[in-house]
Amino acid sequence: MKYDYLIVGAGLFGAVFAREAAGKGRKCLVVEKRNHIAGNIYCEEIHGIQVHRYGAHIFHTSDKKVWEYVNEFAEFNHYINSPIARYRDELYNLPFNMNTFSKMWGIVTPREARDIIAAQIADLHITEPKNLEEQALSLVGRDVYEKLIKGYTEKQWGRDCKELPSFIIRRLPLRFTYDNNYFNDRYQGIPVEGYTRLVEKLLEGTEVRLNTDYLEHREELNGLADKIIYTGMIDQYYDYSLGVLEYRSVRFETEELETENYQGNAVVNYTEREVPYTRIIEHKHFAFGTQPTTIISREYSSEWKKGDEPYYPVNNDKNDSLYAQYRAMADREERVIFGGRLGSYKYYDMDKVIAAALELCGKEL
């Protein structure tokens, strides 16, 4: 065999494995069907602005080992994720905190906020939530639900909240402090040179073939390596033989505007159902940019169909059961190892992808 490992997909999981394998003297070939590396964290530099082509990616973790690992390959800035929610002409801070409650009800103390939320929940008399709407109402009350959850969630999932299962929202964190930091993780930031450069450094010294669809050339490519690390869709690998796993997809409308500052924040969620997009990203604010123009992306959630880019797995009982059947098939493979977001049918934060890749490296290398 020419290579020790054929790695399918040049995203974060595959790139970390390639880096660690190379460090152990293994020879890898990475094949990627897109015309670029870095998967969904791919950034394209336009007029000095790092544009997150597949949606906002903010690195955050409490795993010191993972944080130290990524800092070997990139310098991170001190960006803190503090999104804004826009409901009609009202602006609210996220996550739900005292700034949110003060704006919504004109109150100033945590006790006032707790009392209002508790009273609204008590008035609803929901004991066993039958759907997502009842689950959310039983956690945060009517005002927060109606203005900040209902419309956004219905756009995300393409369904009325009454038609969605309650387990989608197991909890909704309420913070009774004036803290707009969305994440509780100890470490947070964005690579100064963008995520593409981070992945480039991970892949240094490894052969990469772009515009190469593994599944179209499976037999030929399999003949090149002893083992395969597969980070694509697990059901597609098996030609959907047991059925199709469901995903939500996202469409982006990106444009450059002749203004220095469009919305004053990197992320603004639009929580009305009537506004067709879920949020607008202004990319320069991830890096505290001062360019004379700006670039924004509107995000539209949609049902996934074959040929679309899969983003979020629909982890309900039906899909989890189907995935378990595919997983059983995968576990019987002698040469193929499945990993990453699509190979595991799991929504992974970036730090969890890296941790999973490093765990595999520990076992495999």
C-alpha cells in the first residue's frame, strides 16, 4: 500500500488525525470533495475580512488540553460571543440574563425577574409538556418564549413548535446576572488568521487532493491505503441501504456593503417568524475589524435533501434508532473508521471534534 491512512474529508477531525499520524511517521492521503480544505469552518479572506462561509464558528472549550493543542497551530483573539436577539424593533441580549429581563419588563433585580418568570409558569399549569412549546413555556414563561424562542425555533426546524417534540429543549438556561457572555467555557476566541490557516497548519506535510469525491472513486482510492478514516455521512457510505438520516440544512446570502458598520455586533438573531432568515452575521466583528466596508451573511434554515450540505442532525428517536443500525454495520468494518460530525451523526462543537480525533489517535496510533 502507498499510504498508511486514507482520510476522507479535510475538515477538523480529518486534519487533526492527519497531523498526529504524520507525527508518528505514518503516511496519509487526504481526499476532499470540495475545492477547499477546512470543511464547514472554512474562512475566505475578502478585503481583509475573514468570512465564515458556512456560518459563524466561535471556538470555546473548558478542556485545557484541547485549548493548548489548537494554540500550537494558531494565535487566538479574545472574542467573546455576545449575540443580540431582535424581535420587531426590540433588541435583547442573549443568553437570557438580567439585561434581557430588565429590557423586557423594566425591572432591575434578580428577585423581580425570578418572581415574574415563576408567576407566568404557574399561570400556565403545565405539568407534563406534550411538545416543544409546552416544554419551553414551562421553563421560561410566556414573554421570553413568545418573543425570543417561538419564531426562531420554528424557522430553525421548519415546523410549528406544537409539532416539535419536547426533548429538543431539555433546558433553557436563565442567568440572573448582567453577563452577556454566551458560553460558560474558560477558553474562548477565534484564530487571528482564520480557521482555514489553522487547518492548513494541521495538514502541513500531508498530501491533499481536492475536488475528489471518495464515493465516486471508492475502489481505486481504497487500493491506496491500509486503513480509511471516513468523516462523511455514514448513511451515504452505505448508499442509504437502511434508509436516509435526516438533517437540517442552511442557506447563506452573503453580500458586501459600502458601510463601515452594519449592525454593531457579530451575531444578531431575528426571532420573528415573519422574518425569513434566522440571523445575520457581520463577519468583521469577530476580529474587531476596522475596514471601510463590511460583509454580512443572512442565514436561512431549510429541510435537507440529497445534494444539500447537511448541518444539524435531527436527533429524534426515529433517526437515532436508524443511526444505531448504521453504527452496528460500521463497527463490523475491518479497514474503515468513522468519525467527525457526519460519520458520528452528532452535532459536535469544535473542541469536541478535536478531543474525539485525539482520542482516536491515542487508540489507533
